[in-house]
Amino acid sequence: MSRKSDLNHYSETQLRHPETDIENPRSRRKIVVASEYKDARPWVLSGVRCKELGLFEIAHLGVAEMLAPYEVVRANQSGAFFMACLGGQGQVLVDGRWRTISAGQACLQPAGIRNSFRIGLSKRWDFCWIRFGGGVRSNTIFRSSSPVLADFDAEPLRSAITGLIAELKGAGVSRRNHQWIELAYDYVRSFAGSFRGDARVQKLWDVVHARLAAPWDTKALSKESGLSFEHLRRLCLKEIGRSPMNHLTHLRIQQAIRLISESDEKMAAIAREVGFANGNSFSSAFKKCTGHAPSHFRSGAASGAQE
């Protein structure tokens, strides 16, 4: 087994590269791929094709039983990515640091960021996933209080995915395909949008999202929520998976990505509009969150991203 220090060094080396696929050949996955989705990787080509996935803007989904070593780095993902852990343990890169994901938890990452995950020190990691394409559903599935990492029962989602696979390998009735996909999609939408935590936290982030340019700091967030900052911090870590200041940065960067992609505004103006005092702090935070400089999202380089 690799020592922790060796693993960290190895992983940081891999993260310098734009694309990484390290996989144990004994690992197994069952995958369904949208009919129009083009990807030359063998595990994608081996998937069952399904035209109905395109109606939900899903590129592919599936169930995996991965053995160490396993590590994936995607430099710039064009659509949201949802992963739910069924067994074992893995790690996902969130806000520039590795976070552990165990059975009974799920992770939801937005488009436009460096998406990286690995088994870490575990020997096996079982999970199911849904990879969205870059479209309206992918971009609107998130809310201001959507969790990045939170508790989630993955068994119903696995059942929906395996039900779709069984249908495609059997009669493949379009209506039933659609129903299985709609069920799987609804589990992700519920995770992203059905906030069941403290209502004061959800209200806070709705207010912050509407006023990103305001000079939010720990004192202002605490006052707006009506909670002590330590209480707010504990609730955010539990219910969203981020500290309050990290979630504030996340909301600002996601709004900046939209503005950069959809407008011709100058970077300095966008930085001010989303709440950064100057271009340097904006660029630094942006690169830490996404793995890219802000200009990358205006150059069109993101359009061909995979995974």
C-alpha cells in the first residue's frame, strides 16, 4: 500500500496534467451513453447507447466497482457531475483540496471546474454517477444553497440506473427508458435543490446570491443569518459541505463564469460585479476554483471538455 506522503506527491503531480486516467484493469463499470455523445475512450465505447438520455442533457451515467489504483483528472468539465458513493471510500477535489466521500454520501460538481477524484488509500470504491452535458439542465440544476458534499442514500439511484440498463438490454421501450432516466435525474435534482437543513442558512445564501457584489465577510454573513459565525460555519459544513467563506467564493466564481461566457464585459468589471476588490484577487480565486485563468472561459477552450 502507498504511504500517504507518496500518494499526495503522486496525485499533485497528476493534477499538473490536463487529463489523467489511471485505472486497474480488474475494475468494472456498467454505463449508458447518450446516442450522440462522442468519446473515443474504451470504457465509453463499451457502454449501451440510449437516445433518451439526450432529452435530459445527460452525456452518460452508470455504476462502477473500481479497484486501486484509480484516479481521474478532467481539466475543464463542460457539464455538471454527480457522484454517489455506494461502498468503500474515495476522494474528490473540492475548492482546491481533497475531501473524503464515503458510503451514504454524494458529491455534486458544477461545470467549468477541474474535476478530479481518486480511490486514495482505500482498496475499492463503489459508486454511481451521472455526467450532464453542457446545457440548460446542467446549468440550472444548482441553487445558491446546493450542497457540494452531503449525505445521500445512493441505493435508489443505483436501482434506477440498473433498471435502465436492464430495459436497454431487453425490450428497450422508449417510454420506459424515459421513466428510468427521469427517476435518476430527479434524485440528482432533489439532492441539489431540496434543501432540508436550517432555513436560515438557505435564506442567507439566497440573499448573498442576489447581492454578490456586497462586501460580505464573516461578520456580515453572521448578521444576515442571525447566527453566530461558528454556528453558521458548523451548519454550512454539515448541510452544504463548504465553510461559509468558501461557499461565498464558489457562488462568486460560478456567476463570473456565466458572465464571462455570455457577455463581452471586461474582466475587471466582472470581478467588481461579483464582489472582488481587484483583478489579482479575482484571478487567484478563479484559478484555484476552476484550474484555469478567467480568460479560458471566453476563448472557447472549454467547449470540447470531456468526462
